[in-house]
Amino acid sequence: MMNPVTTEYRNVPLTALEESKTNPRRVFDEAALKELASSIRSQGILSPLLVRPIAEHRFEIVAEARRYRAAFIAESETVPVRIVHLTDAQALEAQLIENLQRRDVHPLEEAQGFRALLMLDEPKYSIEQIAAKTGKSPSYCLQRIKLTELAAAVTEAFAKDARSAPAQTPCSLPTSRPVRVLTLVPIRLAIRPNWTAL
């Protein structure tokens, strides 16, 4: 996916970096970030952040946004990076795969990443291609993508607690229109069997 000829390693100022808007990871544990920041203060950043150039002396973080945030807390002036020239599709694919490797990945973050790949204009991805790229089955990807079709109120509650919210949503969540019962069915199918495996 990545051409090694275009790869470069260097230290860059923290101010030259910006987070990617397509990163499927939206929630970062503050306590864990502070713990990582403490480690960075004493040992530095041992593995470089994956970035791509977006302007002269400006880079977008493709992977390891968590380390970037921790370095900011640690008041680091520079961070080691691996600079790779990636297309939008390649960057999104790298972000999705990195996110899938997390043990605590939230099903909604995963689902949004799958849908983002599916909605790309170029190149076009099929469910089968997404499954092959991420090491998942096509049915797994389809179940996750269904989570992006939930009503807004359901999605909000589910984002807070993926394990308990689905059972509560029909009676406890306000919504501007009735939530279809069939819409809630995929939640348990998509989450329960796979949560611990992630």
C-alpha cells in the first residue's frame, strides 16, 4: 500500500502536525493520555507517528494520534515521524486498520470507518474488499455498518455505553420520531459476539 521510496523519517515540531478529520477514533481516555505523557517525559516517543504532507512544512497525522495528544500534554517541542505520501483512500485505510488493532475499539468507530471506505469515490471498495483488507468477514463488516443507520438518539446513547445502551433505548431515549424496532435488532448481532474479540 505504501511506497518505501516516498518514506522519510525525521523529527518535526509538534506545531507542524494536525489531526486527521477522517480518523475513526474519536474518544481518548484522559487518564491513559496523562500516563503516556508521563512516559514520554521520561523516555521520549519510541515509535514515530505516521504522517503525510498536506502543505509545505505541514503534516496530517495518519496514525498514532494518541501519541500526538500525549506529547502535547508532555509539552514536547518535537516528535519523531514517518512521512509517507498517501492518497485519501490509503490514509483512511491505514487509519481503519490501526483502529481495528485496538483492543478497546468502539463498535461505532469501527462502523464509521467501514462506511467511510465504502463511500469513497476513488478507489471504489466493495464489502468483500473491505473485509479482505481488514481481516474480517463480509458479514461482520455488514453488521457493523448497520450501526451507522441508527436513529440519532440511539447512536448517542450507544456511543456512551455500547454494552448497556441498546437494551435501554426503546423506552428511555427521547427522539423526534419513533425508533423502528427492526433498527435496533442489528445492535446485539453486531456487538455481543465480537466485543471481547476486539
